[in-house]
Amino acid sequence: MPTDSAPVADLALLGLLQLVSPALPIGAFAWSQGLESAFELGWVTNEAELGQWLDGVLDDGLSRCELPLLARLQLAWANADAEAIANWNDWLHATRETAELSDEDVRLGSALIRLLTSLELLPAPALMPDEPGYVTVFSWVAHRRNVPVRQTLLGFAWAWLENQLAVACKAMPLGHTAAQRLTERLRPQLVMAVDNALEKEDHELGPVIPGLALGSALHETQYSRLFRS
């Protein structure tokens, strides 16, 4: 028998699927988050090396930065805590080591705000920080659609993995079957990353991914490229 909460849960799930869909018109396909540099520099040349790269970024990047930040921001939205939202948004900007990574966060955030404007889903103006990043706006939509925090993190991690594999299929190139093999191998890692993120204390936050930062910096002057980061 269905429960009273079933329609809400169903709508939340559908809202999350819409938010993490590659069809969401915010231009996420244009960014590689440093992965294109890893190909160009010869750091990642095959399926196995790509799996190791993604595993490392997930463990030392997302699980220490974007994922725990999403949990904190979603709570701040729920509490209508404008100061906390602004502080965590500023903190995220400060962790972006290169101009491209910072630009990506701001541009995707702006694109998502434009979409939310057309859908009449924006929060109260007093709650929105100056120059909100993608993670900040993503967390607002998750809160607005009653997505549980854990599912918000899983959805974000899933969208990141899909984007990275799409980049590899275009630029490496990686075959689609190989991409599915990596998806199958890394799905448990996404769950572990969310578990780790939810256990992090504030003083433990911050990405430790110098290779990605260096690759991103070198990408700014890369002669030929398909992606904006």
C-alpha cells in the first residue's frame, strides 16, 4: 500500500534526476575539469589509468570538498541561514586552484540560476549569495525539491562521473563499452565517497588534488583543446 509520503519521495527523485541529467541546459558538457590536460600530458592514456585518475579525484577531491559542502549548504538552505550559505559559497571559491576551475563553477552556477528563473524556482533574494557557484545553486534545488541529503550527494557524484566519462569518450578517446565498465567499477566508490563526505568535520575539508590543479593550470595555455577546462 502506498504511504502519504510516497508522492513527495517520487517527485523528489524525479527532480533529482532532472537536475543531474546531461540534458540540463547549463553547458556542463563544455568543461573537463582538468581531464583534457591529463590526456594531453600523457598522464592518462588508457582505461585503467583513467579509472585510477577518477578514483583519486573522487577520494581526494569530491569526498573532501564538493560532497561535504553540499550537505552543509543544503542544511543552511533548510534553515534559511544566509550567512552560512554565503560563507560556504566563499569557501568553495577559495578552494578553486586555477582560473578555469573557478570560472567553471561561477558560469555553471549562473547558467543554473537562469534556468531556475525561467522555472520560477529561485530562492528569496536575501538568501542568494553574491556570485553563487554551481554547488551552492545545486544544493538549493535539492532542498527546494525535498531531496534527502544523502541522495543529493549521490546524484552530484553520479553527474560528475557521467561528465568525466563523456569527456574521455570525446578526447581520449574512450569507447562506450569501456565507459560502462568504468561506471560499473566506480559505482561502489561513489557510495564510499558519500559515506566519507558525511563523516567529515569542518576542519577536515579541502581538496588534495595537486595533479588536477597543475593539469588545469597548464590547460589554460594548451594550444589545441576541445573543452574550456
